[in-house]
Amino acid sequence: MKDFNGFQRGVVPIAYICNFIVTTQVKPNPASEASKKQQVEEMFDNISPRYDFLNHFLSLGVDYSWRTKVRKNVNAFGAKHILDVATGTADLAIELTKIEGSRIVGVDISQGMLDFGQVKLNQKKLTNRIVLKQADSEKLPFGDQEFDAVTVSFGVRNFENLLAGLSEMHRVLKPGGPMIVLEFSKPTNPVFSRLYWFYFKNILPLMGKLLSRSTNAYTYLPQSVAAFPEGEEFASKAKSVGFSSVTFKPLTFGICTMYTCVK
């Protein structure tokens, strides 16, 4: 018997399920028919001139300590050749140069963000340590097992296809190497959680709109965080693409979480 859009009862093709998930995903501009990938690229191009200021201001400067923790984690694995996915304006890539002998490749879908990152590299004289290039996280232009470590800070929730992005990062990583993901998460403490969501849903979008002149960027942020599969759910997805070990550590009362996924 067929009763679900023409499919036999109880038998729904995986491709249909995947398509359903994609079509219901959170996008920066729900009214637009453009793909999430296109919308994310346009959004970051638009806010790139003010991104660094907003990032530090709206996080109250705590983002500096988060990147330090990622760098120490990468260093503990002895990694030197590092790929920083969704590098943005290269803040994490720059932090990773504090690892002695490290060489970093930073990729991002937004050329606008990369342009501002390149200015910072020129000013800091780091062009011999960091190379920036525009690339799609779901189609990385690198060979298999090319990097000692892969990092991504506050970028995986913007992937159009999370599993495709995780699979690509797994592919370019050497066996035994870590993929270290820093991503926003939802605090579990009831009191702090209420304060957090009030700030995230009311104050942050208003200030973000005023300072970035973007209508959607800082409304999309809390929506994308709320929809992101965090904790054990994210760990399960990472393991499903081949990572043998996944651990995670909440940071700053659970505002964000650092995931360490070992190939």
C-alpha cells in the first residue's frame, strides 16, 4: 500500500529523508529561495567590514580564551600542518601560529571575510605562515590525508550539509590527527540559560543589526544555535563519517563546546 507521497508504507528512501532535512534547515533569510550555502556566503560578505569588532564586542571578549584552548588542544597532538575551515577573518589561524613550526591553510566560502583576513596577515607579517583561499567546506580542494589537524570555529552550524562537511574534513586529515570543532551550544544551568537566551534573542540581534547594518545575520545566529545538533548528537554524526573517538567539553557555562574528533 502506498500512502506517503507515493511511497510504499514504511519504506521511505534515504534520499527523500535527506532532502526533507535540507529543505527544513535554518537559513539566514527564510524568505529567499537561494540555498543556505549562497545565503551564508552573501551574509558574511555583507558583515565582513564589521565582523571582527562585533565578534569580540558581542561575546564580551570571551572568544579570545576559546581560541587559546583550541590552540593548546591542537598543540597537544603535535600537529604542524593545519587546515582551518570556515576561517573567516583568520582569527583562529593567527592564534595557531603560536604553535612553533606550524603552517596553516585557512579556507572560507566568503571572499569578503578572507579579504579582511589577508589585511591582518599582511599587517602581522604572517603571510609566510598562513595561506588563505576561498573554498567550499563540502568540497575541499586538497588531497587525502594532507593535514595533521583540522580546526573549525563557529562554522559547522553554517554548513548546508553537515555530514558532507564532516566527511571532507575527515578525508583530508591524517590518521590519528584531530578535527577540533568550536561551536556555540545551549547552557544547561536554568538561571544562566534564561539570561543567555534573553541576550541571544533580544539584545544581540538588535545590537548586531544596528552595528552591522544586516537585517538577518544576528537573528539567524540564535536560530542556528538552537537548531544545531550538539553534544552527543554531534559526536554521533562525527563518528558516522569515520572518526574513531569523539570527546567534547563545554566552555564558559556551556555557551560553547569544544569537540575533539580523532581519525
